[in-house]
Amino acid sequence: MRAPLGSLFQEDEAEEINMTPMLDVVFIMLIFFIVTASFVKESGIDVNRPEAATAVKKERANILVAISDQGEIWINKRQIDVRAVQANIERLKAENPQGSVVIQADKKATTDTLIKVMDAARAAGVFDVSIAAQEA
């Protein structure tokens, strides 16, 4: 005697486990986490920042510019000339349009260098410019 047709299909489906949908979900999650990850960027040197009682931590600072006590300007661990600041900020702004500029100026850095960097950032189209300070 033959088995009913419906019971044959149920046995075949129970024996086979399809892993493709699970792998698709895992790869989509991996791509999502890679795209949304924010990587820590550094300016290239350590500076002695001045203290400020009203200093507030800024979470989304993507373009870091450091000014040393000798007036050296550093972006992405590279020392650059003051005339190249605008071009570098424009390039970093193109990579991350929502990025803001944070200038880490040393206590002994001149105001002249600080103003030149701020002007270059604004000329590059970034108007969200902050100056880093240490919490008092």
C-alpha cells in the first residue's frame, strides 16, 4: 500500500535545513555595522590644551587639527603647511559631510596660527569649528 502524498512532502522538508536566509541576514548585519562604525581619528601630536570651566565634550568631532607650541599644524598624523590647511579640510569634509572641525591648540601656540587655521576651515565650507580645551 502506498503512503499518502502529503506525508512524503512533509518528510522531505523536515530533512532539509536551508541556511541561505540566515547567511544573508548575517552578511547584511555585518555590512550595516561596518558602514555605521565611527573610527577614532587623531591629529598626530599631543598638545597641552588650556583649561576652561565651561569645556564641553564634543561627540562628533571628525576633523581634528592640532597646533603645536612651535606653530606646527598637524592633520591626520601629518605635519602640513598653513597654506595646505584649507585643501586638507576640504578633502576630509568631502569624505564626511557632517563632520565638524576641532582645533587642538597648545597653550603656547600663537593666536595668529589659530586664526589662520579657523579661516581656512571656514573657507573650506566648515562653519562648525570648535577649539579644544581641558576641563578645569
